Amino acid sequence: MLCRVMGARVILMNKKVIIVLGMHRSGTSVVTRGLKALGVEFGDTFMPHAAGDNKTGLWEDRDLNSLNEEILALVGYNLSSLRLIEADDMTGRQFSSLRLRAIDLLNRKIGKSDRFGINSSHMDKTLPFWQQVINNCNDVKDQYVIAVRNPLSVAQSLVVRGGLSAEKSYLLWLGHMIPAMVLTAGKPRVVIDYDLLMDNPIKQMERLASALAIVLGKTAKEELSSFAKDFPAQKLCRNCFDSRHLSPDSRLPSLAADAYEHLLKLAQDIISPDDPDCLHTWHRISGIYSSVTPFCGLPDREERMLVEHGRQSECLNQEISFHEDKIAILGKTVTESDSRIVKLNKLIADRDKQIYQILRSISWRSTSTLRAVRRFPVAFFEEINCFISKITRFIWRRFPVNIEKKTAFKNALFHNFSMIFSRTSAFRAWQSHRSGILETADKILDGRSQEKDLKNSVKRYENSRTTISVYVPYNFMPQTFGGGVRILNVYERLSNSYNINLIGVVGFGERLQIHELNDNCTVYLVPMSKEYYDLLSAEQQKAGGLLHDILISNEYKMIPDLIDISSQLKIETDIFISTQPYFFKLFLEYFSDKTLIYDAQNVDYELKKTYFQHPDSNESAKHYLRIVREVELLACQQSEYILGVSGEDVDKLCETYDVERNKIVMVPNGIDVHACHYISANERKTNKGMIGEEEKRVVFIGSAHGPNIEAVQYIINEVAAKNYDIHYTIIGNVNSAFEDKIIPRNVHFTGMISEEEKKKIYKTADLSINPMFSGSGTNLKVLEYLACGIPLVSTEFGMRGLEVFNDYIYFAQKEDFGEAIEKTISLPAAILEFNSKEARKICEENFDKSVIAKGLINIIKNTEEIREKRKNKINIAIEGRILHRNVSGSERYIYELIKNIPGKDQANKYEYRLVNKTGFKVNGVSNIHSISLSDKIDLFHRTYQVSNYNEILEMLSAKRSIITFLDLILCKNPDYFEKKKDHSNYVALMNLALNFADRIIAISEHAKRDVITTFNIPEEKIDVVYLGIDFNKFKKVDDKKEIDDFMAEYNLPRKYLLYVGTDYPHKNLKNLFIAYSKIMHLSEMRDYYLVIAGNNSYIKGPGYLNTYLEPIKHRVVSLGHFADEKMHLLYNASDICILPSLYEGFGLTVLEAFACGVPLICSDATSLTEVAGDAAYMVDAKDPDQIAQAIVDVAKDTCLRNMLINKGLEKVKQFSWEKCAEETYNVYKKVLETHNESKANEKALILQLSKIIESNMSPLSTVAVRRFVGSFMK
């Protein structure tokens, strides 16, 4: 079977990408402005200029800069690195993902522009990466403008601005120029000197336009004239050096001086960039530079070590300062305490003096007898109680009965003699315990009475709207945290158009609560059972973290009310949504036939790592993190749609769980913006004046959630401890994590407060902060701050998913957050007010609860349309679960079938479904994950072999079934299995499948004969349907340049014999190698190499071929798995194609070679004579001499070659995927129009299935399968 991958191509037609290269401070921004004047499109996402630097703007693309920074970070490059980055440094899975992103980004950037320019810092360092990206885009030509400036000018600028040494600056300059010149060799390019450009901008830009074939129209000339007017100011402030200044500077390496002189000649058109000596010169410079720079890096490493030591020293000094501050605070507290102690001692002395005076008084002494008489009963009874307590404890310990009898005795004793024991501690403990039992009993009785009405508790909506049930693993009704706010803002809003059920899980001891938020939105808060609560408490203690949601994944059946309500909701619910992944196992058990959606509010696996105290060492924590990953993967795979909150989370989900992006719909977090009162700067000033407050106030909101605790710890330790003049108010129950900590005096925790109290704090808050460093999802607190008009300082991480606000908030790094707070608070009120108003507008337009659910509404409408279309249609399911693998014959057959067959249904009677859970999609065909009785499938087409009895049960679950028989390869080759038992089970399963099926499709007459003779199947049950070929893909390519470029890309020999396939023994590579070894030294064959395209798939490895490969390996090119989108070029570039197989069920390689106009040497075994006919040179594949002679004949005889090519092109016209789909459709009609007659041997087959179950082929429950089989037996 062939192993190829269907690759997606990004096609950009007739485009030119102009890339500006050059070191920073070399005029790249000026050149970019000039190109824009010439009409080159650069987009509008430019980097803002830094203070005092390029006041007209950097003219660098922000998005490309960001991607370049990721690339440089991955290769370990920093701004002061001297090494050259090679293409080999940018390989691997991470770079493949980046490359796909880059292609998509470039595609969007270019759009409809004929010429698009790119200016991004360090583009010359990442150029190998971008050249690979551009090479993967059809009809995109890259051109280059290389900006050059005298190295003295660049070095002087870097010394002043960057603090670098002159020596290093020169080497850095060289490090940018070398890749710019070496990697652009052979490409259209032009060198522009900064000083020449400054002296005569119009002349230099006209020169550039001429070099890049840019036509200067009237508009371009006007823009160029305007561009030139900007230059007088530039000339006044620049450093101007020429080549005469190079020699006197002893610090300038001679290599840099030579390089600049050469570049100056190129800029002056003294020499051409296409001159062969030019490339030779730069290769020489590159070689010398590469041999020198490793030694130059030694001081860098020492410098970095010194910097690191300095940083550590600074951290230690900060820590010492912090502890000194703490000591000062403690000292002040001690002083205050000492003062209070002195006051208390004085009070005690005064009280002692008063007591002394009372005791010395005559009245006290005269009443002493009366007091003694009064004390006697109290003392007496205390002694009696003490004695009774001792006797009770003695009896309790020595009493020779079990604990139940002792408890009964104690209950009777305390109940009947309560007056005697009422003052003992044992009686009080017993009384408290008894009260708790009675209270629990009352709750249980109340619960039972509630349970009686549970079956009638689910609301039935009496309308025709779509009903959506949303499951939440916590109590979301008190909107005191982000999750609860999102649930009600998104889903309550949907009740305007749909019926909404919101199901939450609350703690043990609560009652089942039902709240009708409106006529079409009902909330069910389901309490945990006692068993579930006890298990949760025990497991949380072991894991050292919260498990209230994770535990639901596997233990949902321990909450009977949840199962009961779910069973009732299933009847009328159309769409089920899990707001975290933990309900998906419940969904798949009870609602697998419904539309399932995963509301991924976070990447939960990443978030849950912060929930545990010791996730790396605690085995219980590790276990539950594995469950999180498993169930989140399940939710991503089994859901029909995924709701994403932020772009970052979407990227993580796609990367972690291999999710298709078209499956994800953005539903951002949002709030009720119009309920947030906007507080203007004037109003804030008035509010502060009314209460006489002058101190600056900063606010932060957080629950007792890991990332929030980390943020507050940072505020206390790193921010508030240094900014004593600013008061920090922290709202929310995050205070519970700091109850035993020392808190600076300028930090105030409010705990949980009401909305009114929170609004009062907002009214006087000067600034809000969001120092988040971990977590997932988006921070709703940010939206609340900005909707209320409070200026915000945040980390970049804290604004994930909210990048639309980037221009109107203030960013800070972890190391300078406190400084950023001080600077932001001191900004003019007008600036703060402007940014606050703009942020409020963005909140209203993008994050109000009225707009955030648009994506979800589109999904619901889509499912409604699909559901309406499916009514009264016949359901046909086509097996396609292997459509995520490399493209082989089996995968191509399924893909082409599901793509073409819906078009044959002119009457639109059938609803086609693809059985696939990998996210693979075909337009117009819905996906289901598996086949079950509840799916109500009328016809199931099993398109390839069966491998376990679950797949047999799926065939039985459908009303009728068809199986496509591909070949007998696995039946005939026990060596292809790890165990002999697996082979015998496979044969038995195929026997069952072929007998259970209503009809069998064989892909050739030979395959049909194999089915009849091997499995004793009646001939009239089998239809032969030939496979096809995609003529739009596999065709003759006459463009010689395209072929030459392809061969150069893959470094293929000029002449080669082509074999396409795997290394399985039945593919007969052994005899092909022997045949080639016999002829490769012949004069007519000396130029022919053997090219192998295909995976090494054989389970025992390719080692069995080593003996035959060794003599010819220097003439063999092994490509391994080859990209499917270029397979037609591989055929077209070959001279002869060889298919020496000992067995093929059909042989798609035959049709592919014919369609590409390649002469084919083919084995005469099995189906190959049937498919190839007389259009191939047929040989006995078991005879290497015949194969060798055939190769020589076709290579020598031009007439024979042409005859084979022409016959092949004619023969292949008999096959097409449209014809294959048409004939398969006719088989479907035949089966569906025939009554499902019972088969005489059905019971015997089912009993045979039971025996296979007994052999433990699969971990599926044997009892469950027997029950299923038993239902058929009846």
C-alpha cells in the first residue's frame, strides 16, 4: 500500500515580495518609506517608534517582528550574538508549526497586492526560514533591497545607543551583511547605500525601481518627490563617513573594511550583483567570519556571566532591603506593643490598688461569713461532677462490650440523667453530636421528599425552539468569579432565541435548586451525594489540590440526581454543551446521538497544574492531571465544535491536542458593559475630594485561584513593599491565602464584598493592575476595569485574548511593574482620560454580553439547518477513521468516494455521514464518531478490513451493511502480525464481516475470486467496482522548467527508475534490487539511478533487504515518505516506473504512472494484468532476470517507450473516481431497495463472534457484548 500525505498548498498568484535587509541603524526604515512611495504595499501594522528613536516611525511590521522573535528565541539567538544562523538550525516540529503560521500570515498580508514589501528587524538572520516559506508558495517571487551604511556610522550609533563596544559593533555589522549577500545570490536584488540615498534620494530610488522592474507612473513620481522633501532634516542629524575614514580606526577589522568597499561598489553600480566574483567574495568573507566568531564569543559569555551575577546580586540586595523593611515594620510594631504594655501595667496597678482598698474595707470583712455559705453548694456540685466524670471514663474504658453497646449505654445514661451530667464536657460533646445527626437526618428526609418530585422537576418548553443544555461543574449562580459571569452572560442571553437549561453541581447538604431566570432559561443546581462528597474530600487531601470538577469525569454516576436530570433532558435537548471537559464521558454515554460542543474556557491541563501543591512529586496529583489531559483530548476529538476564548488558548489547544482550527469558534469572555458606570477623571477627582483623600489608590480583584494568588504575592513582595506612597486595595477571597502572612501597611484586603461596596472602591481608584504570569483563558477583571474607565497596567500575559486593547492600556514587565505604576499614575489626566474612553468603546463594541455569543449563534443556526435537512432522509455511513494517516491506496479510495458519491444522489434522498473522529472534514458530509444502535444508520459501508469485534458489532448495529474487500495480503502473510494468534483472529473476523455484510464490493475481478475461494462467499453477493484516478492531479507535465526545479529541489538524478511503495515483502523489492544490480554497470544504464519513494512500514524492519541493497546503495536514492501533492512531478521526472509486486488487490500505482505518461514495467501477478492490460511491459516478478531485461529494453528502445506511454494514456481513460462513485452508488441503491432477508447461517456466525470475545481480543466488557449478541440470537 502506498504511503503518501495529502498536503495543503497555499497558492499566491503572480505576486512579488520585496524584502528589505540590512542591519539596524543602516537606513532600512528610510528605504521602506521610499518603497512605499514607489507603490509597494507594506500593510498598516507598523511598530511604534521608541522614545528619541526614528521619530518618523520604524516602518517595521509588528506581526512579522513577533514571529522573527519567536524564531530567534528557538535557535537561541540574542541581539548580541555573532554566529550565523543556518537553515539546519530551523528544522523540527516547532519550526514546522511556525512555518505554517508564517505561510498563513504572509498569505493574509499580501492579499491582493501585486507587490508586497517586508521590513522586519533581523530579517537577514531569519532569511533561511522565510525563503523556505516563500518557496512553498506558488508563483511568488522574492526580491531584495539590501540597505548598507558605513560600519563607522553604525558602530558609533550602537556605542551611543546600545552601550556596545566598537569592536563588537563592527562584527555585528558583518554578521548582518554576510547572510544578506550570500543567501540572496541569484535572486533579483539591489544594494542601496545610506549616505548616497541621503545625498540624492530621488536618483537612488529611481535606481532601485529600475533594478526591481517597478514602473514609475505619475502618482509614484509625486510620492517620490514628497518623500525626498523629508531629507534635509535627516542630513543635519546624521553621522557621515566615507571610505577614507575606515583605515585610521584600528578597531575596524580589515574584513569589515573589505566588505564595505565591495558593497559600496555594488551601490555605485561599479560591479554587478550577478557577477560570479561577487558570490565568491562573500563566500570568502563568510568563511573567515565563521572561523573567527567562536573566539569572539568568549568575552560575550564572560560578560553574560557577569551580568547574570550582577542580576543575582541585585535580587539579593532587593531581598535584603525587603527584609530590612519588614524588620523596621516589626520594630515599629514592637515599640507600639511596648507602649500598650506600659499602659496596661498602669491600669493593672490601679485596679490592684482598688481591690486592695476593697479588701481592707470594714464592709468586706463583715460579710465574709455570708459569702462562705453561698460558695458551699457550688463547690460541692463541682466536686460531684468531677467524681462522676472520672467514674464514667473508668467504666467506658473497662466495659467489656463492643463500641455499639457502649454508645447505646452512653445515649441512655445521658438522656435519662441529663441533670446530673449536664455540666460535664462529655455530655456537652454528646449533645452537640446528637444535634448534628438530627440536622443531617432532617436534610436527608427533605432530600427524599424532593426526590419524589424530581421526575417531574425538569421543565418542558412548549415551543418549537432549539433546546440547549449547558453543564457546569460548579455553582455559577453567585457571579463572584469569572466562570460564573461568563456562563450567565453568554447563555442567559441566548434564551432570547433558544430554550436554555443550565445545570450546575453544588456541595453536599444542599437541596436540588431550580431557578427560572426567564420563560426560556432554567437553572438546575444539583447537589453532590454523600458518597461523592466523601470520596472528593479524601482524594483532595491526597492530591493536595481541588478536584471538585476533575472527579466528575469518571465518577458522575455517584451523583444520582445528575444522571436523573440528564436522562430527562435528553428527550428534548438538541445541543449539549460542556463548559469544561469533565462532562464528556457522561455526554458520550447518554447523548452520543446529539450535537456535542466543548466550551473551552481555558486550556484546562495547563490551568490545573497550578491547582496542586506538588504536581511533580505527588502521585495522586499526577494521576488526576493525567485524567485532565485524557478527558480534554476526548472533548476536543469528540465535540462537533469547540468554543475558544482567546487566540493563545486556541493555539495551545491546536498544538496540544492536534485540533483542526476550522472546528474552533471564538466566543470571547464578556460582561454587561452598560451596567458598569463609567467614572471620568473629573468624577474620580470629585469623589476623592468629598472624602478628603489625597493618597493614590490602586485596585486588583482576585479569587483564591492559583494565578491570582501568585499575582497578589508579587504585589505584596515586589510592588507594594517598594511603593509606600501608593495604597493597594485587593478585592475578593484571595485574602484567604494570606491570613497568616505579614502584609505591608499600604495593602488592604477587603475579602468578599457586595457590588455596591466594590463600586465605591472603583469611584476613587486611580489605577487598576493585572500582574498575571500564569493561567489560561482571558481575565474578566480587565474588562470590568476598562468598562468603568479605570486606567490599567498589565503584563502582556494578562492581556491574552484581549490584544484589541493594546493601544489603550499600559504594559509592564515583571521586573519593572512598580515603576510602570508610578509612571502611569503621574501621566497627564487628559492622556489617561482619552485612553480610558477608547477602551470603554472597545468594551461596548466587542465584549458586551449582547455581542459575544455571535459565533455560538452561528453554530446553532448551522445545526438547525442540518437537522432540518436530515429529516426523512436515508442515513448512509461511510467508514473513514483512517483519514488522518499518510495517504495510501486505502485512504485515497475513501477520500475520493466520500468526495464524489454525494453528487450521484440527484434525488437528494440520502444523508451521507463520514465515520471519523479526528476532525477530518469533507464539504457537505457530516461526521459521526462511531456506529451505534441509537444512530439509526440505514446503511453502513465498511471501506476496509476489520481488526476487532467492536467493528463487527458496528456492522450489526446498522440496518444493512456493505464491506469493500481490498485484498488478501494480511490473510496470506502471518509474518505481518506480531503474534500468530492475532493473524488467526484477523482471518476469523474477516470471515465474520464478509458473511454478515449484505453485499461485498471487490475492487477487481481477482479480488472477487479471492473472496469466493478463501471465504466461501456466494458469487452473486459480490459486485466489482474498479478504483479510479484524479486526472486533475495525476497528469503529464510538459513544463520543463517546473520539472527541472522539482528535481533540483529534491536533488534527484537526471535519469532514474522509479519505485513507489512500502518495503513489505509482497512488494518484492528484493528481486528489484537483484535485477538492478545485474544491469547498473552496463553502458546504457550507467546514468540511471534507482529512486525509492515510500515508508519503511514492515513490522520486522527493512533489515531483510540489507544484503541485496548493499551492492547498489551508492546508486539508490531513498526518499522515504513522499509528499502527496508533488507525487505527480516525481512520476513525470522519472524515465521508467517499475511495479514488481507479488500481490496487489488493484494497483493504483499503475493508473498513476499511466496518467503521468511514464512507461511502466509491471508484474503479471494477481490483479495487475487486469488493470494494466497490454499498456505495460509485463514480467514474471519472481524472476529478477526478466525484470532486468525489461528495464534494459525500455531504456534502449525509444519506440517501445513511446508505445507504452501512448497505450498507458489511453488505458487510464477507462478509470475515474466519478465512475467508481457512480457504481458504488448503484450498489447502495441495490441494497436499500432489497428486503433485509435473514441469513441461514446468522446464528452460527454470532456464536463464532462470541468465541472470539472469549479469546479476549479486546478490553471491551465481555458481558456487555454477550448481552448485545444475545439480543440478535433472540
